[in-house]
Amino acid sequence: MEEIEKMLRRRLSWNEIMMSNIMWWYIGVNVDEYIAYGIDPNTWLDTLYRLTAGNAYWFGLQEGDMYIRKVHQRIEIELGTTNPIDAILFVMLTKTIAIPSIYIAWIRNRITWLGVFYYLYLKYWPWYNMDYRAISGFNKDNLLKFIAGLFDSDGIIASAKENKSYYRLDVRIAACRQCEDFLTFIKDEIHEKLGIIGKVKVQRTDSILQFRGTHAVELVRYMLPHIRHPMKRLRAVLYLMYYDKELTVKDYQYLYEPLKYDDGINDPKRYRAVYVLAQAAPQTHTHGEASPIKSPRLAIKNRVPARRITKLLSAYDNLTSGP
């Protein structure tokens, strides 16, 4: 992968900023419009520098969507997604530790999509088998790193119109319905060390740790240096500028609009991880031949190495386009 990246930089002027710009373009975000307001959507790349395996951010990510297991004498780390933004984030995150193996697999849910899966194989992982209660011994800085990792994995940042002239910030972290104790412990740690008040709600299918209004603003200010998810970071920066009166309500509405998610399958921010990876990060296609398309279900044995993605996507399009 390193040699391919060197070739791309030399012959195609490829770099991480170009990759990030392609990602934003693909999901309908015009980078130049944000820069005109003094907002650089690509600052998430700066947060990757000096990110080591010992950073508590990884512990937070591990308590979210990152899967860890021990295989013989090594640690296997897995991150998977169908989301195009996560696809770019995960490849950049994993590269800070080691060169990942990247595979494509079918995922069947409400609809069937191709997912991207990243694997790291390490001799040592400092967070393996660590209980989440270990954060009680963290200082304020490490707690924020942990929360940011969990937030990047399972968090949501959004604003709701409270009246005609004001938007209220809402920050939520989701977990399983049986995870109330886990979220309550985190809530209490945040209150004790940061003085920020949150609330845990158990819903029909999950549990939510929620921060609203000024408490959400304060938490986001603390977390911002450690937020690495491109969309969540951009939403956070945008709202803080609005809250600090650096943006008018009209400007905030205009810049926030492209960052909204639609519920439909046609939203380019959803289900298109493989597509954006093929366009924005071609240096990742380095792992063998593509397998024939198999039954659309996720199983380790049915992983498809991430090379010849164009042919795979073409076959997939033919299957899903209908007569």
C-alpha cells in the first residue's frame, strides 16, 4: 500500500486532502462554500497525527463499533461499515497503527448493500479485555479522548429548532437496550470530572445517553480536539460558531442543510461505503482478486478482497437495477 500511495502522489498528485475533498463532493458537500465562511471541513485529518495505539480514543471506539478478539498469539481488530464517511475515516484511523487488510462483504438488512471491513492484526493491544469502568481512573484529558472515540462510533450530534430564531444542540450516544448501566457509569464520570449533566433514557430497542442545550455545547467544546469523524466534527464546529454568534441563523441553516441525512436509500451519505472508497481512496485496493458474488449475507468466510472493485460494483448494479 505504501508504494502505491507514493506512486499516486507522484503521478496523480494524490494526497489525503484530495481524498477528503472527493468524499465531501460525493456526499454533496461543497468544501469551498464552507471555506468562504472560515470553516475547513478537512481539519479532521489533522487530528490523526500522533494518534497512537495507547490513546484512550481507541478504548472509546472499542466500546462502540470496533470488534476485538484474540486469535492464537495476536489481536484481531475489525471495523466495518456501509457508510461512505466511515469508510474513509476507518481507513485513515487504522493506518495510524498499521496497514489494514480491507475486504468487501455483502450485508443484508432492510436492503442489501456491500460493506467495507478493515482488519488489523497486532501482537499487542493495550485495551484488550479492559473493562469500561477503568475510566474512573482516567484524568480529564483521557476521559475526553475516551468519550470522543465512543461518540465517533455511536454518537449523534444534531440541532433542533427551539423557536423561530434559535437552534438547540443535542448530543446523544446510543447503546443496546441492556446497556443502561454502561451509559449511566459514563454519565456519572462526565458529571464528576467535567461538571456536565446528562440523562440516560431506555427506549424500546436501545438506550441513549443524552446531553442537551448548554450541557451539550460544553461537552462538544471539550471533545472537539479529539473528534475525528469528519461529519460529526464539521457539525460541531458549525454549531459552535453559530452559538458564539460567528454565524447568523440564516448562514447556519444554509451550511447545515447539506449535512442532514435523508431516510431514503438514495441518500449518498448512506450505504455507499464501497463507492466512495473506490473514488476517494484508490490506494486501498491492494488485497488479491475479487471473489464471485455470493449469497448476500455477512460472514467472515464470504469476505471479498478489495481489489477490482469496479467489476464488483458493476455486477452489483446489474443485480439491483431490475429489468
